[in-house]
Amino acid sequence: MVDSTADKTLRRVLLISAIDGWSIAIFAGLCTFISLLFGEWIGVSIGAMITFAGVVELRGRTRLLRGNISGLDWLIRAQVLILATVGLYAFRNLLAFDEAVLLAEVTPEIRNAIDQLGISMADIERLMKPIYYGLYLTVIGVTLLFQGGLALYYASRRTKITGALAAQQAQPPSLQTM
């Protein structure tokens, strides 16, 4: 039996969602655990939300495997949840920038290391704000690119996946492959 492009699309979405869902759930789960060990409650809450999104993606994949097109909505929602969580966290940090707090974190050992490199603290202070903003804007951009792009990818495959699931349900049970 020749696979249609719709079947190939469904298999590709199932593969991508498995890799993405498991990697997000495992990595975010480990980060949540580490944040918990250090008592970083914001990290715990952000990590838990992203871990939850990974689980949502895996649940959506399971629904697709069972022939339920609503699983695709779960895949899309998982990406939007990650995008919203990371975006809000980064935006919150952008609004909370405080140079004095960051400078207070510079230990004497770090100051000595900076001095040994021939860099003055004045140079560090001038670079602090652009680097801080650059970091969080990059986080927002990368998350928008990857999670937003994956949500759009999943959404753009709806027609083909619907066709593939309908074709599978029309087959006799002995010919169904998924």
C-alpha cells in the first residue's frame, strides 16, 4: 500500500511531537527539580508550567494516535503555553531591571577576576543594561521563532492530518497501521 502525503504528514507530526514533547517535559522537569532544590520559587513555577506544556503535547500526540483530530489542538496549545510562559517571564525580567541589584551580586572574587582581565567595573556597568536587555529579548525572539513556528506548523497541517485520520478510520481494522 502506497502512503499518501497526508499519511506522511501525520507520521511527521507524530514524530516531531514525540521528540518535542518528551524533550520539553524531561528538560523542564529537571530544571524544575533543580529550582526546587535551590528554593527558587519563580523557577519552580516557570519550570512546572513548561513541564505541563510538554505533557500536554504528549497527550495531544496520544489523541492523534487514537484517531482523534482534537489532539492537534492540544499540540498547538502546548506551544502557545510555552510561548506565553517564557514570554511573560522574560517581559517581567525586562521590567524589573535594576542595575544596583545586579552590581550587588558581583562578589569580590568576580571583581578580582575582572581586574585581572584588565577590565574596569565602569566598563562592566556600561555594558550591563544592553547585555541584560539583549539576553531577554533574544529569549523572547528564539521562543517566538521556535514555539510560534511549531504552533503554526501544526496548524498548517490540519487538513492533511484530518484526511489521514479519516482514511485510517475508513480502513478495515486489519489494515490500520497506527
